[in-house]
Amino acid sequence: MGIDFSKLKRILIVKLRHHGDVLLISPLPSILRCHYPHLEVDVLVYADTSPLLENHPDISHIHVIDRRWRQEGLIRQLQGETHLLSTLNSRHYDLMLHLTESWRGAFLARWLRPRYAVTADYVRRRHSRWWRGSFSHHYAQPSRLRHTVEKHLDALRVLGLYPSPIERQLILKLTDESRQRVLAHLTPHGLQNRPFVVVHPTSRWLFKCWPTAHMAELINQLQERGWPVVLTAGPDREEMAMVAAILQGCTMPPSLNLAGQLSLPDLAALIAQARLFIGVDSAPMHMAAALNTPTVTLFGPSGDREWGPWMPPHRRRILTADPEQFPCRPCGLAGCADSRRSDCLEAIPGTSVLSAALELLS
């Protein structure tokens, strides 16, 4: 059942997930404002993911939930939650799009009482009368694998708004300050005017990562062929330990190691300047896709059809293990039998990754 968007004023999009998940909602505000310029579109995300939507031209307000509230004690958490609810309530939303199966979304739909509230028909919520009664629209989910961006867009389709293919692009805006900070890193190494490759080998979920020895050899091969490598990673202790293991295996170390040193906006500015991005299923891979930087991405237990780089196929290479050898992937587990080691990732040959990288570099 479609709705009349011309009679709406404010919309709230709720996406309380990780960094990459949040970036994948970036087409929605632009689509809404493209078709109905009078609309104000707000988002509610976790505070640490909000930099990925900062400077988005079609977002009016970014509301955040700080996960540190809970660590700072019950009083601080109640203060934060109360202030958030008061702020959201003052915006008087006409429509809410809840893009996960979090119970918080159902609570917000009842608390804010928008005219329309939309969510997916999640299997695990079908038998909850309270959940189903919280929303005016439940959009169907296909039984076959579908990209997460398309699933988000279904929240608009169920309301009668059908975006064209050109409107579905990810949006990640850079700032001049981030560009200047990245330039300050590149210039001492002579990379400010040279093509280079960003290699981001880590993820917050280490079972998504290629073995360190394979990654070290890939870096060696790229450096030997004259392609400077800039190594990046998150500041998490486990990610930094993986970087250390990679560097130990490098006979030709990266031209520049920025692992653990960049904010999300600065990492985006670096990726935007790169000739190629190489990584795994992680937020920086989605950032590269949003910035139209060619990508080589390795996928193991997670699904490339759902989470692959959202960009034209000629600018990306998605590498997976032989499907005949590993018909079990994508399994969605934290490695084989949740062991945090993924045989399907370890089986991806280094020659295939190097070949894909050189193909895009050429």
C-alpha cells in the first residue's frame, strides 16, 4: 500500500548496526529528497558509526546512541536515553524506517507514534503480536540472496517509491581537512602524486581475514612490481597484532604503514586517492565502493551477494574459494564450526589475488 509522501514532513531512518551496515543506508536519504525535496530526513545510528554519514547532503540531523553510556553507569545511561527520546519526540516524525530486527525499533515506533512505521518481515519476529502491531508496513524479504542495499530500498518500494538504478549509489562525502591530513602523511614518502595501493587486511571479525603469510606475500609482489602499498587497519589490539605479523613476513615492507593511525574520514580520503583498494569484507571495502575506487575483496564465510562492494562490476573483483570445494559457503559462521578460522578463505590462492589486482591496476 503506497503512501502520499507530499503530505509528510519528517522521516527517521533507524540503523543501529556496525560501520559498513550504516554506510549501506546512505542512498535512502538522497532518494527520498530527490523525489520529494521538501522532506527532512534524520537518521539514528550508534555514535561510533556516525562519521560515515557526516556531511551527507540530504540528512538533516544525525541522532546517536553512544555505546559508552552503559559503561559509564546506570545514571549516565538513563540521562543519555532520556535526552535522546526527548529530542526524537520533538521532531514529530511522520514516517519511520526501521532497518534491523532490533526491539528498540518497535519501542521507538510506539513511543514516537509516526503516521507510518516500516520494517522487514523478519522470520524471528512474525509470531510477536507486539512487534507486528508496532509497524504499519512489513515488507517481504526474498528467499534468495539479495544485496543489503536492495533490501534497504525495499522499505521505500513497499511505500510506492521505486528508485532508479542511478539513484542507488552509496554516498560518502570527504572534507578538505581530511584531504589535507592525508596529504601530510603521503608527502614525506613521495606518494602525493604517485599511484598507490591501499591494503586493508583486517576486520573487527578476524575470521573474515586472509592468512597473514598470504597477505605479506601479496604486498611483496606488489612492491616488487613498482606499486607502492599503503597499509591500513583499525586501532583494535587484535588488528594491530595481525598487522605486526604481516610486516614480519614482508621482505619488501609497505611504502607507508598507517595502520591504527587514521580516523574514518581520513581513511576515506586516503582510499579516494588510491589507484586500488585490497581488503576483506569490512567497512573500508564499502567505503572504497562508495568512493568508486577499484576494489579487490576476499570473501570467506560471509556472503558476497549480500555484502559485496556496491559498485559497477568492471571496477571490482570479488574472490572466493572454489564453490565445488566449498559448497558450504557462505555459512555465516565465525569460521569453520565457529572456530575463528575459515578454510574457504585460506584456500584462496595468492596468485588469483595478485592477478585480479594487476588486472584492475592496468
